[in-house]
Amino acid sequence: MTGKGMKNIPVHLQPYISKQYYHCYTPIEHAVWRFVMKQNHFFLKDIAHPAYVNGLKDSGIKTESIPKVEDMNTSLEKVGWGAVTIDGLIPGSAFYGFLAEGILPIATEIRNIHNIAYTPAPDMIHEAAGHAPILLDESYRKFVRKIGEMGAKALSSKEKLEVFMAVRHLTIVAEDPFSTSEQVKEAEKQVAEARTKVKGLTEADQVSRLFWWTVEYGLIGELDNPKIYGAGLLSSVGESQSCLKDDVRKIPFSVEECTMTPYDVTKPQPQLFVCKTFEDLVAAVDQFAATMAFRKGGTESLDKALLTDSVATMVFSSGLQVSGTLDTILKDKYGEAVYFRTKGPTALAFNNKQLGGHGRETHRKGFGTPVGCLEGNIVLEDCSAEQLQKLGIIEQRIAKLRFQSGVKVKGTVKRILLAEGTPILISFSNCKVTYQGKLLFEPAWGTFDMAVGANVSSVFAGAADPNNYYEIPSNEEGAEKVEQQGWNELETLYGEIRGLREGQEWDEQRVVRVLTSLEEKYPKEWLLRLEILELYKMYHADHPQIALIEEQLQTTNWDASVNQMIQRGLTLILNS
């Protein structure tokens, strides 16, 4: 990739980056791209937000052929962003992680012609024709980055991960032209079954809904005359037109309404939310962020992390960060956390930098620590060296600590770790930790590293220092994608017309041969007929073949969605 550069992308995001095998795009896929882009340039100029219309012109994204991601990088670099290619649908935490870094993740696949109006699977049309142009607007970029930061830190649940895997499978099956209706139904069933196991809304759910009703399906301006800015609408040839009709309810934007409103990726949306300005969006999501665990902390946030059954970071009021999978929370009679323990590899950090000697290997079996003040309401992180000595916390001396919660720690102080003059970690040897008669740590287990912190001030998904916590991916590129084995007959026909349009000498006999093949073998191939009609209009506007093609396109019994695309295509050709 270019732009941001791999070395600047956190290692936990790098496994999701793929390559764009540009040579493997077929003439049909280029034709699908071209159709949608021409539609966007023609139909969206009056109904999309000016930031999108201007961005479409200034982004350098070409209409005639699928863009190269490196070219998109060149455009986004001008505003401090970058772009990477990804392989289809990726976990929400990773997707938001890219956005938080100022990187647009781009699925390089192109929807097949049967899903030209809309596909639930991420594709190049959605990313490049939907997201990229409007990112050139400063206010919008600020909003997207902020919601990316929220999404990257949002806590989810293991049941939601199972839903994600089922949805990912459904999008793959739905987009595969060789899938049977039975396979699609089975994939839909798996999604439904996974969703029945989910209880309540997680933070990740709320951010996902907020993202959907804004970045993907948002309207902006006045309620009675809004403009489109959501990428899902901008990249949908069908819904970009229908969404402004009266049968789609327009609701004044509010975070609360958005987070309480579910969505279905497989169907047109029955309602949309209208915000007044991008600045309003930024202010609203910032208020919502204040309710999330990464801003609130406390026992409630620890409880959310416990449900994720995945890596989260617990931040103490001293600044110490504990990254690992939460396993146990002990609470007092008031329901407040007094001790927690992680399971599996855990790392300690400060200011998002891993502490030396406190990585995954040191704490490979987990990390446990008390939370709270010492008796007498003593806040350890506020203590000076002299105050620590008065408490008996002296290196190489035995210390006895009793927390207000009743947790007791007794052992020989090995080391007091300071950060910016504040104690953040006290290590003990020959240590015993108990709570209400329960043994939490015993001397035979080795060194007890005790976090210093009167409270947990923040909890967020993922590791504090991901570049050190997660394993560095292999530098090997992996197996190359299979080389294009040549075009099939239909792809070759599209290639013939593409070649003529791109400047090859006009040859009516070649066009006639393509039309003959279509009549004999591909009676339902509407898009190529539109492209041929366009060629005739360019070179021979009074040719009798024009009327014949128009009549066939108008009179054939097409599916409703196909007929809609044909009418849009005819409108564009006749008005060009």
C-alpha cells in the first residue's frame, strides 16, 4: 500500500489488509462500476450534500474504470488520510480502528450485475463511490474519525461476535452468483439463530446503529428538504432515488433514537434520520461518548468488559493500564468491584506504552489486583515517597496493606514503580492476598504485581499498546491470487464494446456481431445492450438500430429492479 504506510498501521489491524489484484477485474465488473458512477454523477448532483458532489469531482476517482487504491490514496493524502484494501466484511472493532487512524478500509470486490442496485456485502462501489468523496470535507472527516475512535473502544459480547460471523457468511453467500436460494435461506437462518442468543444492547451495538444511521444512511439539512450524505445511500443506485420519497419516514436526528432503532442490511430502510449539520453530529456523538465505558470507568464498565470474553484494557486512576481478558470481578456488599483478575496473556502499560518486564510473557497466566483506597481513605497514587514510607511501603521491607474493602496484602516490597512521579505498580515477593477469608494470591505463585489505583477510570476494547501486545504478522505476502485465465464469452463481448468506446476505430460489424451473440445466447443481458445503445448514440445518433435496442429494453419482461436500472440507464443516455 501507499499513503499511511504499513509501518504506521497498528499490528492488530495489519492482518485484515489484503491486496488489490487489479488485473483480475473483468470487463463486466468495469461496466458495473461505470454504470453506477455515471448514475451518481448524473442523478446525485441535486440530491446529495454538496460535500459529496464536490468530492466526487475532486477525488480523482474515474468513471470509466474501477479505481486503483493507490490513486485513492493520492487523493486522500491531501487531507491527511489514507486507504488500505481489505478482504470483505471485517470485525467492527477493526473497521473502526482503521477509521480512528484516519484510514479508509476498502473492500476491493465488485458487486455482481444481479446486485448492481445494492449489495449487503462491502465492495469497491460502496467504499470508493460512497465513502471516499465526502471524506474530502473537513467537518465530515472529523465526525467519521470521532465515531471511529468510539467504535474501536466500544465493548461488545461474545454472542455478538457469533452474529458477526454469521452475517459475514450471509453477505458472502448473497453476493456469490453461484449460490442457490436454499444456501441463502440457510445463511439467513444462521444469522437469525445467532441473534436469538444476544441479550440487550452492547456499546458496540449502539455505535454500530449510530454509524449506520449517519455515515451509512444519513440525511442532512432541513427535515422537509434534506440532502444525502450516507455512503450506503450514495452507493445504491436504487435507494439513493427512493429514499427521498414521502413513504420513507424522515426523523429529526438524535443519538438516542438512532441507537434504539435496529436496521436490516438486506432491505431498503423504512425510515431515515436527518441532522442539520456535520458540526451537530460531532457534538452529539461526543455527548454519547461520555456514556461509554472508556470515558466512565467504574464497576459498570468492568461488568461490560467481562461479557466480551476478549481483550480489553482496564485503566486505573494512577494511569496504569491492564490489557487482557477479564475473568473474575469480586465485589463488596454494595456491588462495587474490589478485586479483578484476567485470564491468559496480560500486559501492563502506561500512556499506551507497554511497561518493561510486564508484557504477555510475564503475565501469561493472567493478572490479579485489588481496586480501591487503603483504610483511612488513603489514595496510594497520591502518596509521596515520604508518605509511602510512613505506610510501611519500603523496598526490601515487609509491608501490610489493608484496603477499605477488606482486601489484605502482605509481602516483601520488591519494587515501587513510578510514572511521572506517581506510584503505579508495587511488586511483592513472598506475598499473600486475601479477601473475606478467601485466598487470592499465595507466596508459592511468585511475584505479586499490585496495581496502584483508587478506582478504574476507563475500560475499553483491545490492548493499550497493540503493537507490543499482539503478535507481529508475517512479512510474507502469502500466495498470489490465481492469475486471470482469460475472459469467458460474455466477458469478451463486454471487452469488445469497451474497446470501441475507449478509442478504437469504430467498427459497426463488430457491434453487430456482439448484438447477434446477445440475441442468440444472452437475451437477458441488459447492461451490455445499454452500452451498445450508448455507442450508437455517440457515433450514429440516427441509426435505426437505436430504436430496435430501445424497444427490446422497454418491452422485455424484466424483474422490477432490473427494469428500474434500465429506465435510469435510458434516461442518462438520452440526456447526455
